[in-house]
Amino acid sequence: MAAPLEFYFDFASPYGYIGAQRIDAIAARHGRRVDWRPMLLGAVFKVAGTQPLTEYPLKGQYSVHDFNRSAREHGIAFNMPEKFPIPTQAACRGTYWLKQTLPEKAVPFIKAAYAAYFVDGRDISSPEVVADIAEGLGIDRRAFMAGIESPEIKAKLREVTEDAIQQRGVFGSPFTFADGEPFWGADRLDMLDRWLEKGGW
């Protein structure tokens, strides 16, 4: 079977959210699955000397316009959260705990957490809010809370983030690898689709 598409993303990334709504269908068209890899963009910003798009003069206003336009293009519900950006450790750790213990719940959790933030405006930087989302999917709340605080899961998130930056060259969200070929941004997913169809060029 062909290797999975490696999908790196941050839960506070609007383009990551848009990409997350599309990547499964692209993978399925080519007989692939998706390896979901949440990471922390804050660590990227420190290494690259950058900041969230919305914090740049001029570019910030345009970026919010483009978030909305890009979501409308693909028929994806989107509301720019009032609180932005936010730290996303709780949701990232929750994903890795679920991948390890209840893998069938990991993707539904990712989609639900993203929708909670970018549709409903809920503050998913709060572990309690993230636990509410997990509980709504039938996941034991106490076990989930213990999982996201475990040293093993905290270390996993650090490891993935460090590897993404230092070894894979990931500098934004979403960032997708297809057989080692990197594609940065939600606006490169159509190119990724064509790349997989043609076998590259």
C-alpha cells in the first residue's frame, strides 16, 4: 500500500483548518490514508523569526479576508475567532493520546476541535474545553485529562514539533508530505492532488 500523506498542522491555523477539511478526500482519491501530525507553530515562529499572519501590518487585514474567501471557495464553514491566535497544546496532546489509545477517535476529535474553534469560537486553549469536545465524542473525560497531562504525551508533542522543524523543514500549517515531497499551505492541496494523479513531474 502507498505511504500515507503526512499532514502537519496547528489547531490555531486557519489554513490548517481549511486543509483539514479537504485532505481526507484527496488521500482517498489516490488510495492513501492521512497521518495527522499536530505541532506547535509557536516553535516555528521562534526559529524562523516570524509571527502569525494577522500580526503583520497590511498583510494581517488581507489574511483575514483570504481566510474567509478560501473557506467559501470550498464550502467550508468558517468564523474568525475573537481570540486569535491561541496556544494549542491541549488539543495537540489530546490527538496524540487518542492516536495511541483510541485511534478511531483521533480524526473525529481533530475535526471537532477545529470546528469548535473556527466555527463556534470556543477557546480550545483551555484543557477543560478540549475535554468537553472529547467527552462529546464518547471519550472518557477523566482518562483524556490524565492523558494530555502525561509526561509521555507531552514529550511526544515536543518530539514531533522539533522533528518537523529541524529534520523536515516544516515552517507553516498545513504542511503535507507525499512520499517525501513537501507541499506548504492549503492553497497547494490542488497541486498535491495533481502530483499524486500524475506521479510527480
